[in-house]
Amino acid sequence: MTNSPNIAFLAPHTTDFQIPDGWQRYETVAQLTQANSDVIVIDLPQEGLERAIIELRKSIYPLNLIFSARPANGPLFEQLGDGMLPEATDAVLPLYRLWQQRLHSFNRGQPSTTTEERVLAWLWSRPRSALVPVRAPRQAIPYYYPLVDVLTEDDTINAFSWLQLMQQQGLFAEGELLDRLRQCRECSSTRLNYIDVCPDCQTIDITRQPSLHCFTCGHVAPQESFLKNGTLECPNCLTRLRHIGSDYDRPLENLRCRSCNAFFEEPLVEAHCLDCQHINAPEDLKVREIRRYSLTELGRLKCRQGLTSSLRDDHFDQLNLINNGAFRTLLNWQIQLTHRYKSHATSLMAIKFENLEAAMEQVGEAGGIAAIDTLVSRIREAIRETDRCTRSKENLLWLLLPNTDIEGREALRNRILELAQLLPIAEHSGFRVVVDGYTLPMEMLPQEDAELIMARLSGKLGA
Amino acid sequence: METIVQAASQIAGEIFGNGGLSEWLLRLFPFFILLELPVYLLIFVGVLRWKLRERHRIPPSRLYTPKVSCIVTCYSEGAETVITLKSLCEQLYPGVLEIIPVVDGASINRETLAAIEGFRVDPHLHPRRTIRPLAKWQRGGRVSSLNAGLHHATGDIVLALDGDTSFDNDMVSQIVQHFADPNVPAVSGNLRVRNRNDSLVARIQALEYLLSIQMSKIGLGEWNTINNISGAFGAFRRKLLTRIGGWDTHTAEDLDITLRIKSYYGRHHFRIPFEPRAIGHTDVPTTFRQFLMQRLRWDGDLYFLFVRKHQRNLSPRLMGWPDFLMTLVTGLFFQLVMPFLIVSYLVVGFILMPLSTIAFVAVLIYSVYFAITLTLYLACLLLVSERPREDLKLLPLVPLFPVFMLVIRCWGVVCTLNEALRRGHEESSMAPWWVIKRGKKF
């Protein structure tokens, strides 16, 4: 961990900004990409700022903190930058520390090289950040995700499909829906022209043709055939049609194709792609939803525990964790046993780590993880080989203790609480281990099953 | 005529002997009929003349197509206004038509306003038709609606139309062609009864519109002595309208503006034609009581306009001799004096004459009027009517028509007295009282 970061100041021209001591000044992005800075401060107008930040993100600074020395806004900077430089330049240091710690704990300290790793690292290193689409009205697809674009090592990746994949893997959560696009089946362009055409010959040269209905003889024909010397006369019965509603009316307004002379009521609507000229039926168009994306709980867990490892490989795995369903089945089985053999005693214990997240942020990711590791290995020592463990939430651990009565349960509880006291992070405010238990058959209520018991216990723990 | 009278006198003499009373009556009998006959003759000749001209008429020019603004005054007609607007959109006129429906008292006539605002002109079906509704939130009367519409109108020709009147699709083409003559300041349109099948009262009014309005206006129009441009359907040159200050407050704004335009006849070669082929279909009162109330207003307004408001306008210097004389006879004498004569005759007759004499004279008078009615009706059917089939259905009403006219004449006395003694025009429903109160008193 470096104590004082290298701060680069990028300003091509003379600037009014008082550059603090120790900051390196650069005039071009090219110079900056040759150097090795930790934090970058840019003093450029909006347009230059956006250009510079895109270049920097694509270079050796994909994840570094980048501030603007001037007030800056716009969706692009909001997405790729880290906001305005704090007024007190000293405040950069704690921000940098936090960023560095989080990045250090990401993926067990492995360097991020793939798109997936970089984007996850970005979202991990900046809590509460999200992938926000930015409008690009002139593009064939009028939205793009600047972060995915700049953090992609090659241009072949399709950000939309990639995001969908990440979402299917459970790493990204769908956020606010911002727009819905209809895209050409062939080229995915949204530049479509919806055009009404003749349903018979598909030409666009169609025209509305008002028709008249003669009340006297019931003749219906296009209006032109009724017009005679500036008056209306039925071509069939030669009656003068003088007044709408009493002599004639307009029963229908058909369309006529000027190319094939077809008469029709409803035209066919086609979506013509202006880019590839493909003709789509409107119902065949691809529908794309434009949303914000953020990290899911699972995504955060993977960031912390390493992207290559699966869930079972986490610290708590040393406790021989079984899945929730299996745990509940076992508990139900134990309940049935106690119903059948009254002397049979079984205990259930819930351990909740309160404010784990906040405590970890305080002590740093690495310190927190080390502390949890310690605690888990001590719990392992305290329980028996025949006990079973599961976890229903990240911070809620369940122990099923067969052949354990209330005294045995209380003894275990005290030991766990003592162990928790020994943890280095326990001194910090907020972090607390809460343990509660339940013993069959003494405390059992009629009709209760595993689900209800676990819900009742977690309710007592406030989880 | 004299021979007929002599013959009748002979017959009567044979019946009554040489009684002085019947002779005196017979001398009295032709007195007012003889005054009416020349006018009927004039009308009849006018209709014949129109028919002759009509046969050699060139179809409406498609070259003269000025922009036309249609001011449609609406009040509580509701969805019925849509029929009017639709019939205007359907016009075959090749020029631009600007439709301005003006809703008077829009804050209370929500239904009418909603119907108009919901009406859309399909630019593909009806090109060159625009609709610009005006909502007058505060009620101000028909005159204020017309003037508001006139203020927003941009067409060269302005049509003043009623919201309960719809039009044949060649109406605008027919009426506009007259304006090609720069001496035409206004044209009167032809009205037919739309709801003629609603009741007997409506049916007999349909016949009245056909004979007394359509036929007589064709006849009078031929001699450029048209009596009135109907409020429900008139066409004006906008320049002239704005120059004479639009419509004037008070009731009967249609006759008022007609008389005001006519007062230029003496100085200009103006001509107000009647176009029987420009046809509007309007609703008439369906009950007898409603009918009498409408006539109370109409005939009372005649007295108000001729005697009170336009007394000084009625001069040959302003109107020109032909129109002055015609107004004197048809307007003042027939409408205001004749009813009194007829009623007096009736009263005196009933007092002085024996019942058999009354019956004879009644049959005689009836026969004369029936003959006139039948002649006019047949002439209308054969020469004028564009819907002869429909109008033929009114034939059974022809015998009833003279009686109907007698009732109208008698009611005319009430109307005139109501205006002369009670200033009935100030009770008009055509404008709210707070507007009428402020109008200049005549």
C-alpha cells in the first residue's frame, strides 16, 4: 500500500489552478500515459475533459480516480469520472485510500484484464455506482454504455449482449428502465421508417379514396365518378345528390394502390431499415430495453471472493456448508425425530454478524476478511463433526446441532461470543456478533416446521 | 279581372236579388284583393322571366372563386351544429372556405361548444376548408356573434348563417357567382324547411316558405326589389359590411341590414339578387304556439324597423323609386296596414251581413286566394322546385293555405299592436335584455 499517491495534473494551457506541491503536471494525455500516476486531475473545458477521460480510461488508467478541477457535468463525465476535485485537495488522500483498499480486496488482489473483470472492478471500487446508458442520437443504436465501451479490450464485444449475459449470470441487477428500442432484425439499427404499403403488391404508392353512397339507389363508388359539372350526380340512377345525410353519405374511406389498383381498408405497415434497407414486419422487430445496471449481492460476493471461485469456496466453506434446502430437510427430520422419540434433543443456532460491511470498510477489505477467516476457523473448532451448517444470507449463519440440549447450546453460544470478542475488528464500533438458539423439543410450538422456526429465529435476531 | 267581378256580381245578384248590401259588399270585396293581385302578377312575371333566363344560363364560373367566410351563429343547437358544419365542408365550391362557428354564451352552451370543438376537418377529404371556432363566453345576442365573426373573417365574401340550418353542397358555388358583378353587395339565399315532417304546423310552414318566400323572392329579385335577406342565410361582400359597420344592435338585424344596404340604391347601381338554387334547410317551430310567438317577433319587428328605426330611410331619394314603391306596398301596406283592413272587414262583415251572405263572400274570397295559391304552387312545382317529388307531398295542404294566411294576417294585427303599444321588440329573445336596454331607442 502506497502512502502518498502520485497525483497527475492534466492542463494543456496556462491554468489559474494552484497546483499543490508534489503533484506532477502534464500537458497532454500522451505524456500522461507514459507516466505512472495513481490519481489524475484534469483541468479542461467540458468537451476536452470528455475526450481526455475517454482516452485515459482506454489507456493504462482504466480504474484510477479521475477528478475534474472545473465544474463539470454531462452524462459521459458522470459515468467515466469521479466528480469534482474536493475543495480541500487533502481530501483526495482518504478517497484514494478507500479506492485502493477496495481494489486490493477485489478478486483476491488479482489484476483485472478482461472486460468482465474491469467492469466488475470499477463497480466494486466505487460502491453505489452503476452502469448508466448515455444517449447518442446520431448512432444507429441511440444508446451506449460508455463504461463498458472504454473498459473493453477489443471492440468486437456487443455491450448489450454482454450486459444481458452478466445479468443472466446473476452478477448484474436490472435497474431503472430508461427506454425501449425497436431494432432491425438484420443490422440492429433503430433508424426505421414505418411506412404503410399496399397489402397486395407492397408498393408505397397508395392513396385514400373517399367513396359516396347514393341513398336513392344504394350505389357506392369513388367520389370522382359522382362529380359532374361541379355537382354530384349518382352515375347509377342519375339523381342529383344535394345534401349530405339526406341524399348521400360517405360510407367508407378505402385506400387504393396506384400501382396495382387494389382496393383495401387497412394498409400493411412495414418497418424499413434506413441503414441496411431490410424490410421488417413490425412484429418481427427486435425489442431492446435500455436500463441501468448495478452489482447484485452475488456480484459483490464474487468480487470479494474471487471471480474464478464459485460460491462454495468462500471462507465459510470450511464449516462444511450445505445448501438451505438440505438444511431445512435435516431440521424437519430432526423435528420429526423429536416428535417420535420424546427424549431426543436437538438444537438450532443462528449467528448473525451485524454491520460486517461497514466494519470491513473501516478496517479495510483485507483486514476484515482475515478477521472473518479467524472467526470461522474458531467456530469450526467449537462444533462437532456431526453438526451441520448453512447460510441464508451473507451475514447469517445457521448451525444444526443434533443431540444437544439447552445447556450444551448455551455453552456453545458463550464460546462463540467469547471468540467474537477476541476479533481485532470487534473493537471498532458497529461490528457485533449476535447468537441465538432454539432447542427441540422443549421450546417447540405445535405445528412448527423448519421454515417457521428459522423465520422466527431470524426475526428475533432482526435479520 | 273586371269581367270576373262582373260575372260574380251577376251570380251574386241572382242569388241575393238586388239587395244593396251585397252590391256594397261586392264593391268592397275587390278592394284589397285588387291591390294584391298586381303584386302577385309582378311576382309571377318575375318568376317566368327568371325561368327564361335560367334556361340560357351559363353554369357557375369556376374562374371566379373568391375566398368565402361562413359565420355560423350558434347558441343552444348542440350536436345539430355539426350537421351544419359538415354540410359546409361538403361544399363542392372549388375555392377556399373559412368556416367560423361563433358560440354565443359559450359558458352556458357547453354542449354546443363541445360539439364544435370536437368537429375536425379532414384535410384530405375536404381540402381548402378551414374551421376557426369562436367562443363568446358571455351571451351577447346574434348581432354580437355576427360582428365577432366578421371581425375574424378574412374571405372576400361573408355568409351569415344559422347554426340550425344546413346547406346543399352547391350552395356556395351558386351564391358566390353573383358577386362577380361588382354592383352586387349582397345575395339572399333560399330557405327550405328541414323539419317539415315533424308536425302539421311545420308542414304548412314548408308550403309558406315555398310560396311566400321562395316564389315571391324570385319574383321580387328579378325586379331588384327583394324585401329581406334572411338572417339564417345571407351572403355579403365583406368590404361593404365592414364599411357600413357590420350588423347593428336591436332585433331583426337581417331586415335592418337589408334596409341599410338598400338605402344606397338611390346613389349606386346596387342589386341584391335572390339565388333560389343556393339552398339552406332550416328548422321551423313545430307547435302552433311557438309559431305564433315567432311571428309576434318577426311581424312586430317590421313595425319597429319601418315605422320607428328606418322611418327616415324610407325615401325615394335614398332607395330609388322602384324599391321605395315596392317597400311601401309589400312592406308597409301588406304587412302593416292590410291585416287591419282584413280584420275590420271581418268584424264589420259579421256585424252587418246575414250568415248566407257571409258564407257566399267567404267562399268567393277563399276561391280567389285558393286560385292564386294553386297557381303559385303549380308554378313553383313546374318551374322552380329542385325537389319536385318532395314538394308534391305538400299538395294536400294547398286548400288549407288560404285559411292559414288569414290566421297570419289576423295575428299580424296583434303583432303590430304589440310593438306599437308595448314596444315588443325590447322583449326579443335574440339578444339578452342588458344588451337591448343599451341600444338606441327609436
